[in-house]
Amino acid sequence: MAADFSAGTSVQVIDGVNAPDLPEHSIAGWTGTITQASGKKGARKIFIEWDDQTVDAMSDAFKQACEEKQLYHLMVCLTEADIESV
């Protein structure tokens, strides 16, 4: 049975996944809540807001890299293949 990746679902990033816009930074194991899912099933974009535990554990290097690229470090957009329900 496929996971229900709808708004409000708590998820964790699976092993081997790096930040889409910062491929040198692993985000494996990071957790958050889906705020929005769009697109067709199997190729949907999943918007995730990181939880407090993840934000508190973010490295200064990751936050700095986000700032330099003008990225919002509190959220990410991934695919269904990158996450699992928790």
C-alpha cells in the first residue's frame, strides 16, 4: 500500500538524499510535516516544513549555504521517492 503523502503527514527523508539545491549537504533522516503536495501521483512535488528538532540540529554551514543562495532553510521541496511516513 502506498503511503499517504498529504498535507499534515509527518515524514522523514530517506538515506542517501541530499538537499536539492545544495547537493553537498545530506538531509537524510531529517523530519518534518508536509504542507502541500502537487502534481500527479508518482511524480508529485512534496513541500515539507522542517520540525523544531531538525531545525535545531541544522549545521551552521547548511544555514550559511542557504543564505548565500537565498534559499529558505525551514522548508524543502522533495519527491515521494525521497521520503517515508513516520
